[in-house]
Amino acid sequence: MNPKKTLAALFISNTRRQLLAEFFARPREAFYIRELTKRIKGKINAVRRELLKLEKTGLLHSEQRGNRLFFALNYRHPLFYPLLLLMERSYGLGGQIQGRRDRLGSIRLVLASNQFLVWSAAAEGVDLIIVGRVVLSELGKIIRHEEKRRGREINYAVMDWSEFRLRYGNGDPFLVNFLLRGVAVLVGNEEFIFRDK
């Protein structure tokens, strides 16, 4: 399937956006139609129609279990990772941080390990690096909420911009190891990592 056509087909309806947010909020789970209808407070026919359209694009696949039809994300779809990142930035932890940025201080960059992003149960080391002047008590509230949602502890490191630049410039093993494991930028953009000032 052509990724451009798939992308154009994804964001037409509000029901579809809500369904995508649900799936990408728990990317390793499968859901049945009535469960999704309750979660998004939608109409069952609209939910069923959108699920079938998403399955037709290849982003979802379905499986019959008893008398229920379950839907789950297709990890092999070419837009899976970009959409996961988009949803995490909009509705997930990145969205939570963006929504409370005024109370969190001045956050310049939030990096998440790819393992964290895909909800890997075998996450190693630090899940997040938060760069900027951060109000730790406010950040703690967001992290605790995310830990509850994910059902596991989140390991994170906070550093100000000068410390980040110094450690990055000196090839600090902790930071280099984290970056080499593969990261996604939840807040800010990649240019911040490589900028001189």
C-alpha cells in the first residue's frame, strides 16, 4: 500500500483519530469493537466502519477469538513508527509534557529510547532524558501518571542544557550509549542535539 494514500485515508474522521490514539496509547494490545466503542464513547457502527477502513490500509489486522473480532496494530506497516511517534508527541507523554510546559519550567528537549516508545517489556537503562531547567515536582506528577498507564517504573535523567552539551561534546559514555540505542524526540527537535550553542 502506498504510504501517501494510507496517510490521506487515516485522519478523515474524529472517530478514526480517537481510535488511533487508543491503539497507539497501548501499541501491544488488541481490542474488540465494543471495548473500543466504550473507550472512545463512540457509536458502534462508526467504530466498526473505521476499524474496517484501517484494516484495509494495512495499519490494523484482525483476529477472531471466540465470538469476538479483535483488532491490533500491524508493526510491519511502513507508517507504524512515524504514527507511533506522532501519537506519542500528541496524546502520550510528549503531549502531556507539551500541555503542561508552562508549569514544568523551560524544557528544551525530551528524548525517549525506542524501547520505551514501543512499550518494550525489556527496556534497559534510562528510558528518557529531559533537557532544560525543570520543575521536578511537576515533572514527577507526569512521570507517575505515565508509570501507572504503562504499569512499570520509568527511569529518567534530567540535565540542564549546558550539562547536556558538555556531556555530548565530551563523548560521555552514559549519553552516547543512550543515543546509540536509538532515540525519538518527544519535545524539541533533532537539531537541538547537534547545535553548537
